[in-house]
Amino acid sequence: MMKFEFYNPTRLIFGAGSLAQLGKAVRPYGKKALLVIGGGSVKKSGAFDRAVSSLKAAGVSVVEFSGVEPNPRLSTVVRAAELAKKEACDVVIGMGGGSVMDASKVIAASVLYEGHPKDMLVRAGKVPRLPERALPIITVPTLAATGSEMNNGAVITIDDEGEKLKTFVQADVLYPRVAVVDSELTVTVPKNHTAFGVCDIITHVTEGYFNGIDGTPLQDRFAEGVILTVLEWGPKAVNDGSDLEARTQVQWASIVALNGWVQAGVNMVAPVHMIEHTLSALYDTPHGAGLAVVNPAWMRFAARVRPDRFAQFAQRIFGLSATGKDDLSLAMEGINRFEEFLRSIGCPTRLSELSIGEITEEALLRYAEETLKVLQDEEGRLPGRPPLRKEDIVEILRMAM
Ligand code: NZQ
Ligand code: ZN
């Protein structure tokens, strides 16, 4: 039987043109905003100027922090938090992709955190000291992928000398107060990042679908709804970036995929994400591209343990017939179809397609060890169904070559 508690306090203002409401949405939470952006895409598109106008019209002054990098670094977060303190900002706005939004969340928490923000991040063998306070956070996503705009998670790369670990924090104070989601802001996302986003959305729900507990029929249908919607609308957004309807449908799917609703009661763990984060940490691989490589390989590995689940995926997502097939062969057929879909929208699906240097056995072993530095169970395995030992992670990566 399922038991769960659901909490998500983020107000969602959704739809094309919503950016005009940013000032009004922020004003109840502060008068001086740290406006956090990435490498400049929002300036090029004009979205930054429109955001600033809306804020100023509502009586909110702006302190800009630009230059959050993809796979955001902790050192960048620390610099931004210092600026927010120095300028006495009372609200933090993250306007960009998941990297910018995640950085903004940890910046907002760092301003009020006693000690180094590294201590709030998950690392194997250490108990994170979660933030209990944060400046109010407002998110303005410009890329449909992570769902960070309406969840309580942030993924950050520790970039200390001698340590490069991509890890995360999840805490209630990191829920944005408001997410202003304007799909018009996503029309400038290039083809490759649009496709990576599609893969990320699907992977957010497949993690729960395949690793969660048994007996969650409604959650299964929610997850399948997200996947089917993205299979239909994702290619349209990739093929014609200016298709606002497709951009809007994909963006809504990205939010639903990871705002907690689909995951409610499934007891989700995310081994594919954990393995991918190592690639992003070591090689700055874009998150969704790394997932497109790791997920099919992980599926082929895990299907041996839970073939019925993957057979269900094959039937319900790709409409494959079970006649004359055992669960495992049907499962493998479904996974092949999934991989073909990823390739059809331009995602890499093999390690050799990523810029990660020579893939030796030593390198694979190192990825596995790095992955386990973030999260492991009492027996030293990465949580999931099945839990993964170091050798299993190596095998999955080998299957992705
Ligand atoms: O930096 P700028 O110039 O803005 O360019 C970005 C960046 O180069 C560009 N971009 C974003 N919006 C654009 C645009 N280019 C043109 N037009 C626009 N409208 O896209 C590039 C990638 O941006 P990034 O933010 O890195 O991508 P994404 O949204 O996929 O975020 C990935 C990060 O989020 C984490 C990932 O691990 C990774 O660090 N995740 C966060 C999660 C969460 N908080 O819940 C869950 C996810 O599973 C994920 O792990
Ligand atoms: Zn993801």
C-alpha cells in the first residue's frame, strides 16, 4: 500500500507572454532583486531587458549576476551570494535554464546559511546540513527540461581543488515562491538543447517508473502521459523551434515531470541521473545528452531484473504487440524503439559520441567510483532497482559504448 505526503507551494504562472507579469509576481517578496542569468542567451533574445522593465515598473530594483555556467559550479554560487549580501538583495530571480535556476536556489539559501554551502550538498558518508532559510526564490525558465522552476532540488558541481563532484540538495526552502513560465522564452533554444531537454523530461519520469515501488497504477499512467505527450510534441519543437504550441506543450510536460506529482508515492530514486552527473562533472557533458547515452544502456541492464515492467513500457508507449514474445524480448524491443526515438531527434546515444576522451576500462572504473562518491546504500551500492555495485555501473557504461 502506498503512503505519502505531498507538498509543493510554488505558484505557477504559465503560458506564452507570462513574462510581462514578472514584476507583479516578485514585488510581494522584495524590493531589490538579484537577477541571476547564464552566459548571455537572455540578453541576446531581449528577454533580460523585458524582465528588467517589468521589475522596474513594479518598483523592484535589479542587481545583475551573470555568467552562471552550464553544470553550475559551487564557486560561482559563492560569488553570487557574496554579491547578494553586499547589495542587500531581498529576493533572488533565476532566469535561464536549469543551471541558472539551480544556482539561484543555492545562492538564495547561501545568503542565510551559517557555514559553507558545500555542507548542504549530498555526499556519500556525510549527513548534509540542509538549509532552513533562504531568500525568496523566483524562477523564470528559458529552456524546457529540468523542471527546476517548480521543485525543491538543485544540482551543483563542487569544484574545490582536488574535488570535482556533481551533487545536489533538496530542501523545502528551495521551492520557488513563484515560477513565471513563458514558453515564448524557449523559442530561441537551439535544436540540440531542445532535444536534450526532451530526453531529460522523459528520463525524469522513467526513473520513477522503473525504480519505484510496485502497485502504482495511477502514477504509471501519469508517467506514460508525460512520455506520450513529449514523444508527440518534442520532435515538433526540435524541428521547428518557432512552433510556440509545441514549445508550450513540451514546457508543461517538463514541469509536470518533476514537480513531485508523478513521483508521489513511488519512492523514486534516480540511478540514471546519478551516473550521468558524473559525465557532466568530469567532462561538462550537457545533462540531457548524457542521459540519452546512459538511459538506454541502464534500461537494458535493468530489464533483465524487472522485464515485466519494461514490457509494459514497450506496449503502452510504443504500442508493441506481446503476441509470441516473452517479457524480456518485448522489453528489449521497446528499449530499442526508445533509443531510435532519441536518435531521431538528434541525441547522442553512445559514449563515443560525447567529447569525453578515450574510453578505457580505467576510465569506466573511475566514473563508477565517482558516481558512488555522491550516493550509496549501506552495502556500497547506488540505490535503484536493482541497486548497482561498482561493477554494474561499469557494465552499464560498457553497454553504452
Ligand atoms: O547560459 P545561457 O547563455 O543562458 O545558455 C544556455 C546554456 O548554454 C542555453 N540556453 C538556455 N535557455 C536558452 C538558451 N539558449 C538559447 N535560448 C534560450 N532560451 O542552453 C544551454 C544549457 O543550459 P542549462 O541551464 O545548462 O540546461 P538545462 O536546463 O538542461 O539544465 C541542466 C542543469 O540542470 C540540472 C542538470 O544536472 C544540469 O546541471 N538538473 C536540475 C534538476 C532540478 N533542479 O530539478 C533536475 C535535472 O535532472 C538536472 O539534473
Ligand atoms: Zn534530469
